[in-house]
Amino acid sequence: MKRANTSRRDFLKQAGLLSTAILLTPACMAESKAKYKMGLQLYTIRDAMAKDPVATLEAVRAMGYEDFEIYGFEPEKLAYYGFKASEFKSILDDMGLSVSSGHYGLMDYRDDQEALMRYVDQCIEGAKAIDSAYITWPWHPPKDRNLESFKALPEILNRIGEQVTAAGLGFAYHNHNFEFEDFGGTNGYDIIMAEADPKLVKLQLDMYWSAHSSKVSTVDLIARDPERFVMWHIKDMDKVTRDYTEMGNGSIEYHQVLSNASQKGLEYYYIEQGGNFAKSSMESIATSADYFKRELKHYLDI
């Protein structure tokens, strides 16, 4: 087969018709590789991953998901989902899957600098073992959702970012709703964007929470510093309760968001649904995958 293709190419060259042949190549043959892999935050299917991670990943791959963001790192064991990091990487490789980011429990160590730095080293070792590009700060407990804590946060994030960057990985911050709470004209997200070093602390924008709680639109939020928003969480909002819901069933105008949001810094995106499943987590991610591929994915492949 290869020899036949080579002969045809040689013939076209000799005939001076190669450029014409390229123009007449069927669209399916000329189709370029997608710009981004379709990603999933595995926390969405935490129940299924707890029961049988390998079978779950097989099922998820069949839905079209290729890339993941992990949660639940076990630092002392250097393990994910009950597997040593190296074993988990082999499972992913066998399926042709990847993990580009992880949500790690960094917030649990913020009040103990020495313990935090040790934990960051463990995160780096785990992330490298599974060939993951980013370590991501995912959350704050209620005690740290106040103005004083947010003012102290950039220094902590910079310190982590410096350690992670020196190891050859990226560090990012993931938002929820409480970053957008107003504190007399400012909020936690404004403080992070202004005072955390953009070279060391990238941003993973949760588009559900920005639509839910930010006074600034998702598109305008990204426009403030497009190169800094390296990852997106894409999930929909129930039209009545404003809880999570399957992609396409909610109120967020993703046609408008994804067609207008700058992708200048975007490296990865993940579909997510934290709960409120119509039937089950696995059926919900199948619904979201079908809708996303049909209605929205093309905005990210141009």
C-alpha cells in the first residue's frame, strides 16, 4: 500500500499535477488533527472510579474522552485510584489516554510551610510519573474564604509555583464561587490575578462558577489576561436550581462563550459535572459528550 501511494505521488510530480491533486483530495483525507483532546475531570465519575477504575476508563474512552484531570492523589503511596503512579501510567498508555492535570490537596497544608513544600515535592513526583503537565490548586475550606486569607494567598501560590516551575511543570489555580464574593469593591479572584505572579501561577477557569457568581462575564474575565487561562472547566447550570447539569440541559450559552472566549493561552479543557445527575454519573458524561461533540467541540478545533 505504501509503495502504491509513493508511485502515485511520483507520477503526479512528473506530470506537474501535485498541487491539483492536493486540491482534489477528499475532505476526510485532508482533515487535520483536533487542536485539543476532549477532556474529563474524573471527579465527575468518582463513584465509578472507586468501584472499578480500569473498566470505567475503558467505558469513558468509548464515549470519546481522551484526556483527564485526576483527583485523590495518595502522597505516601505515590498512587492514584489504588495504583502506583507508574502502574496507573501503564494503564493509561495501554488505552491511549492521558492525564494533563491533577487537583491536589495543597490547601490542606497552607498553614505549615515546611509540610506544604514536602507535599509539593510529592505532587511533582506523582505528576511526573504519569506525565502530567499541571499541578492545580482546587479549593478552599470555609475558614479560608475571607479577605485576610485571600490577601495572604498570592505569596503562598507564588512559592508553590516557583517550586513546581523549577521542576519543569506548570502550576494553576482553580476557582469556585467564593473567589467572586465582594469584599468592599474587591474579591479573591481580583487579588489572585493582581498579586500572584502570572509566570508562576496560571489559571484554570471553571466556567460554571464564573457564570454562576462572577459579575464579569466569562468572556471578559478571560480577556483580562488571555495567556494566563491555560485550562477551562466546562459544565452546565440547571435552568431552575442553578445546580450542575448535563451539557446542553442547562442555561449557560456555550455557543456564545466558546465562540468568543480567547483561546490564546488555552492548553487543556475538561468537561465536568459535580453532581445532580439525571440518572447516574456515567450516563451524564455520555450525554454531555454527545452534546459537546455535536454542538460545541468545533469551536475548540479551529
